[in-house]
Amino acid sequence: MLLDILQIFIGVLVGAVLGFFISKKYMMKYLKKNPPINEEMIKALMMQMGRKPSQKQVNQMMKSMEKYQ
């Protein structure tokens, strides 16, 4: 009885640790393949909205984006 409970507990613990490392590796791979937004993307978005962005505006947008990441 006690041995069964211990085996279940160890199985859950090992599964959680393996799941953490597998998901971490997957997210690192995903972020490398699809990087977060950068200055060029912000410039392109602003140009699509009909605005010619200055570097100051781009820097402000980058700072506000970093704030939420």
C-alpha cells in the first residue's frame, strides 16, 4: 500500500521534471525560430497604418513592448 503510493508520487515527480525540461527546450527552439517583435516589425506596422515613424517613436514603442514581455 505505502509502496504503491510512493511509486505514484515518484512517477508524478519525474513526469513533472521531464515535462518542464521538454517544454523549456521546445520554447527556446520556438523563440529562436520566431523571434519576438523587433524594430523592423514596428516600422513596418507603422508604415502600414500610414505613418512614417521616426526613430524616437520606434524607440518608445520598443520600450513599451519590453515592459509587457
